Amino acid sequence: MSGTRISSLLDKITILVIICCFSISTPAKYGGGMGEPNDPYLIRDANHMQAIGENANDWDKHFKLMADIDLSCYDGQDGYGESLTDAEMKQQASFIDWDFVHTWNIAENQIYPYLRTVSPGDINKDRITNFLDMSILCNQWLKES
């Protein structure tokens, strides 16, 4: 009888250890997210921006800017780049190796570069919302019905 009680106690302890192991969470990178298209890394402050710059392994990941981040106090003199004037910040030519076709957009001499967005209706992510997107959506709906 005591052997059964010990075995039952060991079973309960094993289950408790398994539950604890699966419930231990890893600290969120940046402001959260996993860097995937449907779960991008969340960027909330200048420290997150700094961390991205220091981690080249994440440069091909997905990010979502969650706040207006004031970077005016950074002068670019810490080895991470060079300072640009306000006018230079509004010129596409000032941004070497930036993708102004798919990722970034700029209205030269008017505003700073900004991330392009994809319309919620653009199902196939070709940056055009059209009949093809509706067809994909309907096809998916029919499969789920």
C-alpha cells in the first residue's frame, strides 16, 4: 500500500515538474513578438531601436513600430552611423542600401522615410487590393466551410 502511495506521489511530482517547465516563459525580445510576419517584434522605444542595430541576425525579421520614438538626442557619433541634417534626412540618396521599392517610402524634400504598409485586404501581399485577393479569400472561406 505504501508503494502505491509513493508511486502516486511520484506521478504527481512528475506532472508538476512538466507543467512548471512548460510554463516558464522566456523574456520577450525587444518589446515582444517573435519576429514573424504574423507576430512581429514590437518596437516601443529607442533602446529597442539600438538593440536592432546591434543584432544583425534580426535584420531580416519582421518589426512593428508601436510608438513615435524620439531619436533627436542621438547624434550618431557613437560608431553606429553619421549625423544627417534635416534636409539630408528628407533625401532618398542619404539612405544607402535602403529598399525604397518594397520596404520604405519617402516624399523627397517633404518628410522622412517611413515604412510602407500593406492593406488588410491585400491577401497575397502584392501591394494591390484587387479581384485576385477576393478570389483567394473566397477560396479559403470555401475550404473552411
